[in-house]
Amino acid sequence: LKIIQVTDTHLAAPGARLFGLDPLARLDACIDDINRNHADVDLVVVSGDLANNGERAAYVALKESLARLRPPVRLMLGNHDDRDLFLDVFDGVVAEGGYVQASVDLRHGRLLLLDTLDAGQIAGRLCASRLAWLERRLAEAGDTPVYVFMHHPPFRLHLPDLDRVGLANADEFKAVLLRHGNVRHIFAGHVHRIATGAWCGASFSTLRGTNHQSALALVDDGPTPVSLEPPVYAIAVIDDDVVVHFREFLDRSAQAR
Ligand SMILES: [Fe+2]
Ligand SMILES: [Fe+2]
């Protein structure tokens, strides 16, 4: 089982630039690289902040670009997204219980794609209805390993400015996870940085966005600066083990030895 995670595309209207970069051109380069090198993956998950400001034009551009992507794709929402506008443009997406959350059963496990968007807030939240949905899906999975994708990390990264705007009710999420004990890995977005670790009995990974990044700010010293470290997507290879690779898709330096 191979799954690609792409995150934080932050698209605006075509031609718009963000931090001096063209987010749509970056996404298109990412799609080209996946099609060229990893078209065999089972699924591509785009884990939120699809648009930079929830613009309809961004969702329309995203839909057009994704039409070229060869593997199947699932989309998630982040704090920069607008749920209603997204669902209006992506009219084929089923909103389970009104949220852009999904349970996908593949060989080697169940994927749960969560909707942590709390409209008007930078931090994320899973309301009672979404926590109940999660509880049901974990209970159904039983001994099947579960892989959770969520925009907002529920774990601390010891990056104070980013930790303040993670999943606001991480304790409630944690209680649900501990009741079932079948979540094996958590894939998060939102932080625009690569980090890996373990939390609540599961391994986790976070990812750079396709456009701009967050500088490494371990000391609490005001707003995290934006950085232009190269964009990345993740390739998770899952069987009895879980391995996550990070592909800098603009890099062309590979050469014969
Ligand atoms: Fe983001
Ligand atoms: Fe975000």
C-alpha cells in the first residue's frame, strides 16, 4: 500500500503570488512529479489549506489541475478553507454528517480523513459530532490498523507559536484514540514543516507545504517567520511496517554514479 500526502497548497486565483511564489505552478509541478514517478500509488491525500483564503477561484483552479493527476485523490480542509464553497465546487464530494471527513478501507488498513476546520479560528477543533463519528469508525475497525490524516496536529512539536494553533481539543481526541488503541500513524498538515515522532501509541509525520514553509522556531519569539525551504510531498509505504519518504519535487539533481 502506497499513499502520497500533499499538503497546504494555499491556492488563490490563477496568477496570484504568495510570498513571491506561484502556488498553482507549485501544485502543478507536484502533480507532474507524482505522475512521472509515482503514478502507481493507491491514493493521494491533500491534507488541507487547499485555498489560501477560501476563494472559489482557488477551488476551481484546484479542480482543473487535479484532473491531470493519475492516481485517485481525496481532499481535506484546513483553517484557510471555506467548507461551503469547497463543497459547492467539488459537488461530487460526500460530506459525511456535513463535514469533509471520510473512511477509506484499503488493503493493510483503514484510512480516516478528518475535518478539523473550526470556521473563523486558526486552531482546529473536532466537535462532539465529529468525535462521535471518529469513535464509531475506530470501533468498526477493531483490530484493523488505522491511519489518520488530519490538518491540525493533535501533538506538540515544541514549536511554541505553532503549538498554540494545533488541535484545540487534543485531549478529547486523545481520549478517543486511547479507548481503541488501533491508530498506527497520524499524518498531519498545517505546520509547513517536516517532523516525525510518536504520540499516544502512534507514530506521526508532518509535512512541508507545496508553496511556502514555516521557519524552525523552537524558542517562543513572536510569529513564526515564513521560510522558502523546498516544497515536499510524502510517500508512505505501508504493509507490516510504515515507512514515510519525503520527496523534494523541484529537485532535479539526481544523476548516474
Ligand atoms: Fe497552511
Ligand atoms: Fe493550516
